[in-house]
Amino acid sequence: MNILLLGSGGREHALAWKIIQSKHCDNLFIAPGNAGTLQCGKNIDISVNDFEAIKKFSIENDIEMIVVGPEEPLVKGIYDFLSSSSNQSGKSWFCIGPSANGAQLEGSKAFSKKFMQRNNIPTAAYAEFTKDNFEKGKKYIQQHTLPVVLKADGLAAGKGVVIANTHEEALNSFEEMIIHQQFGEASSKVVIEEFLDGIELSVFVLTNGKDYKIIGHAKDYKRIGEGDTGLNTGGMGCVSPLPFLTNDFMQKIETEIIQPTINGLQKENIIYNGFIFFGLIKVGDEPFVIEYNCRMGDPETEVVIPRLKNDIVELFLSIYNNTLKNTVIEFDERACATIVAVSKGYPGDYEKGKFIQFNNSVIQESENSIIFHAGTKMNSDGTIVTNGGRVLAVTSFGRNIADAVQLSKNVLRNIFFEGMYFRNDIGYEFRSES
């Protein structure tokens, strides 16, 4: 079949890399893609939010399946748009992603918190405020224990969360979000919640809103600086599997979080045919939900997808043909680590268009490594340049996390662009355990 993949990041390159390995994939198109996805299929210059252009292209190119990578088109309702349309055969497309209602699990922090409350899913205590009850929110903050967490309700490109260690910092952030609209419409409502102290992890599920399969787990590193210091980013690296994620703890996650979530989707008639990203925290021996995402994470996809042995298109089809519940998920048992190389200045201001040089003679010898492009583009002369803050990620397999991290660093030291930076300490807390 012909498949259209929407997106342009490292997540989409990893998905494209996996999709073209499928026996079900004849041709893959990526809109808009990056320099790396050109190795997997044909890039199409269409915005992920241009639904009419996506529909037109899909009809003209005999597309049967549309895989949605990023969250924005899902929150804006691309699933609903495509489901109400017909493809060239007069049938709806196989669309991998939730309905707009389902995407509210990520699109609105308040929606997801209420969903968790209704379905008895463990999460931090919270309250929500808008401009209308701003003064009440200030009083709530002044009486709150520290640290306190403030979250912009809507999509804020991973930057709408503040962990404040003083009441003054919390009040300033609250005012910036609501009064000064720091994140635009996304922060017109702010969720304030208790701080949970523990170790964070992510678990990824594929579901049809009734059945589900866990397809992987990982831990990512959000801070720009080593030792988890500095500003939050979209993610500087990731490792999987996690040494502390025992069978007993995973069973708790399934029983207390995943199953109630899927049951809640079914009970509330929420259409969901895609990924759920469970952003979790382990507090003592108990799991809590920090957040839901309605798609795969980035850079988590870059370790989860390479470890997944199943044919991913077959998994997507199983959502629609009611065979997901009978599917056996298989994993590569080796450790996997990805390290992200970013532009100078990221996550603040940075320049684009920096020439990227690959020492291919060395890189090609690293058969246990994969380079996934994110913020890159190919010029008309065939050169590859930077086109974003997070430029590329190197994923490697090893006997343990330390080996996998070292191999990724070895490959990165043979890639060069002006101002290139990456963290040397990804997976630092697990290296002695692995």
C-alpha cells in the first residue's frame, strides 16, 4: 500500500525508517519530511496542518494509510476530517491517530486531569485558573507547598511547564502565562498542581480505544545541561530499557493506569486509533501520571521504534481489523540509547543553515548505530544543513546502557556543524546498573 507520514522531526524519520521495512509498504511519502526521510521515501512540501492539501494529495496518489506524527494536527482534528472524507476507493483512510476529542488528552491539561479524576487514575492534585479568577489563583499559589508546578493548559511546544521553587517565582510565572499570554491561547488557562518527587519514565501504547499493546518504554532527558541543569528542551537524549522497570512495577502501571485509561476511552465513547504516550513518575513504588501525549514522543521514538521487532504497518492495520488483541509484541533485548545534537543557542535563539559534515567512512563502520535526522534539510546541490534547534539524533545498541551511550557518542564525534552541542551524560544514573 501507499502510505503518507505527516511530520518533519526525528520521530518521523524513525517512523519512516521502520515503515519502509514493512512488507505492506509499497511507497512512502513524508510531508514535509527532512533530509533524513529522503532516504526512506519521497518528501512532499505540504504542511501537517493543511488538511485539504493532504486530502487532495492522498486521493491523487492512491494513499491508503495516513500516519500522523505530531500532536498539532491531531488536536486540530485531522482524524475527524479524514474520517468524514473518502479516498480514491470510496473508503475512509486508515488514519493512525486519535479523534480531536481523544487528542484533548494532550491538547488540554485540564481535560486530561478531569479524565483522570473520572477514571480514578493516579495523578498529582491540581486546580485550574483563568483570567476570570486570576486573584483566586494568586491566593492558591501563596498557600501552596513548594515546589509548585504550573502548566499552560494547551499546546506550548513542550515549553509550557514551570516548576517553581519559590512563591515569588510561581506568581511571576502565573502572571506571565495568563496576563501576558506567554504561550498565547495555550496559557489562557493554567493548571497548578502539586510537585511529585521521583524518577520519570514514559510508556508507549498502541490502541484502538478498546484493546491495547505496550510497544515500549524509555526515559528521556529534557534539560539542556549535563547533570540535568539549565533550560528545558524538547529532549536531549533517551535510553531504553530501564533497569528499575521491574515486571511488578510494570504490572502496577498496567493495572492502575493503562487499563483504566483504555476503559475510560471506551466508556466515554472517545474514538482513539493510535499511540498513547504515558508520561509517568515513580514515587516510591507507586506510578503517577504526569501527562498524556496523543502521539509518540521525540526523542523517545528513536529508541522505542528500533527496539520494536514487529512489522509496524501490520500493527497499524491490526487496529482496524480487530486483531490487535491477538498480537504478540517482540522486542530487541539489547540496551538502546539516543543522543541529540542541537544548534548553538538552543532552546533559545539559534541560527539555521549550518553545513553538516558526516565522516561517513567511520560512521558506516558503526553497524549498531542509526542516525535520525530532525532539524535538517537538503539543498539543491545535495548538501545537508541545519534547519532547527534539535538537528539530529544518533541511536545505538549495546550490551548495556553504558555501551550504547558510548557508541552514540563515538558516532557523534564524526559529525560536525558549527556550534554543534550534545550532552555527554545521557543515561548517567543507569550506567553503573546496566
